[in-house]
Amino acid sequence: MAFVTHQFLRSMSSTKSQAIKHVAVIGGGLMGAGIAQVAATTGHTVILVDQADDILKKSLKKIGDSIGRISKKKFIDKPEAAAEFVQQTLQRISTCTDSASAVHSTDLVIEAIVENIDVKHELFKKLDKFASEKTIFVSNTSSLPITEIANATTRQDRFGGLHFFNPVPLMKLVEVVQSPMTNQQTFESLMNFSKALGKRPVACKDTPGFIVNRLLVPYMMEAVRLHERGHGSKEDIDVAMKLGAGYPMGPFELLDYVGLDTGKFIIDGWHKMDPDNPLFTPSALLNKLVSEGKLGKKTGEGFYKYS
């Protein structure tokens, strides 16, 4: 009852969306660093959090290198302005290995850690104790249910999804996920924040894969099944989709780029949630390649070989 009362009081306290100026990004990997970079570039104060200082040093170097490339294009023939842009952006980013202290007074917490529901539950349960009641929590998950992640906290009304796409500085889309418990004020704050980052947000409900992956993953899996049935070679299927549908990559090329282990992880999770849905049927061929360590471009071989 106390939880419902707290949510009710928060919903009645204000109908205006919350301005987000300070952001805590949990996870200094590829996605977390990219999110931190974009937030800092657009004038937000950012604290980037990970478990070890050496990880954070690597993250800052990647961010610095990326901002350097962007500044050279942004300020052509103006090296001093480019250098100032890099310096000012990096000054907005601090790092920390203590997630509890990092979220104490932030407006928004963005989680970008491993796609493991138990690990996410543990993290958010901890952060929920230290963050301000007004702080909004979001996950950058690409496939796990936002509602299930939010259940580890007492702020389901102030919990949503912000699914960025890789590489974050270049990809314009952000899927803003509103669970059945996410209040309208939180949703509008996340939409406005995404726009402030220079992104194009789309509203999503908390369904498997949201919009992009809900369409993309079954498409890739059906291509694999088509090949498994002997109805087309992987090469011909890729060519057909590129030349016939105008896709920049064929489904097998895309799976190799994304990572076969990632594809398997997503489809296995969806199949567990909805085993009767034919779109979520696992692939024996995909399982075999993953078991052999052939995960795509990152291992040098997946459906294709890479030198």
C-alpha cells in the first residue's frame, strides 16, 4: 500500500515533464560510452560509472577520439574551435566506480550493462536505495522487458526504456519505452531528453523487441530457416534482400555484424516467454554455429568467413 501511495503522490505532485540536466550512465562499454558522449556533447553533465578505473580510462579515450573526429568535421579550418569543443565536452564528463554515490543527486540513470536480467535486478535494487525519489531510471536493453527490470525497484512509475542504437553518436533513432506502470510525466521527460540529444525518438510499448528488434530479429531468423529448408543459399538470400528490398545488408551479413550469440540470446529469451509463437522458434543452425564459437565478424567467422 505504501508503494502505491508514493506513486500516487508523485503523480499528483506535478504534471510537467522533468528537465534532465545531470545524467549518470552505468556501464562504460561501447553503448555506455556512446551515450555519455552524446549527452556531454549536447550540454548535459555526465558521470560515467563502471567497476574498474582501467575500463573508464579506455572509455574516456574512445570518447575523446570520437569527439576529436567529430570536431574536425564540425569546425573545418578552425582548429582552435575544434580543440575548445573537445575540451568543453570532456569537462562535462566525470567517472566513478561507486554507482551508489554516482546516482545520489542525478536527474536520470541510464543503465547500459550486460543483457542479464538478474544482474540488472541486482543493480537497480541497489541504486533505488540511494537515488533521489525524483530520479528517473531507464534501461538501454534491446530485448528484455522493461516492466520486469523495473520490478526490482519501488519506482516503476519513474522507470522506462531508452534503447539507443550502435554507434550511438551516429544513429539518430532512440526507442522510448513506456511500460504499463511508467507515468506520463516520466515518458514525456524521456521524449524531451531524447530530442535534446539531437535524436529522433519513437514511442514504444513494452513488448518483446519494442519496434526495431521485434521486426528485425524474426526477419533474420526466418532467413536462417529459409536457408535451413534448402529454399535458398545464404548468398542468394542476402543479394535478394539488398537488391530487391533495398536493404543495405542482407540478413546473414547483418547477423554476422550483430553477433550470432546476440541473435541466439534474443530469440531464446523470446521463445521462453512465448514458446507457441512461430516467429520465436530457435534455429538449429544458429545454435550449432554459436556452440562452435563462430559468432560473426568479432570472431572472424559466422555465416561467412572474415580475414
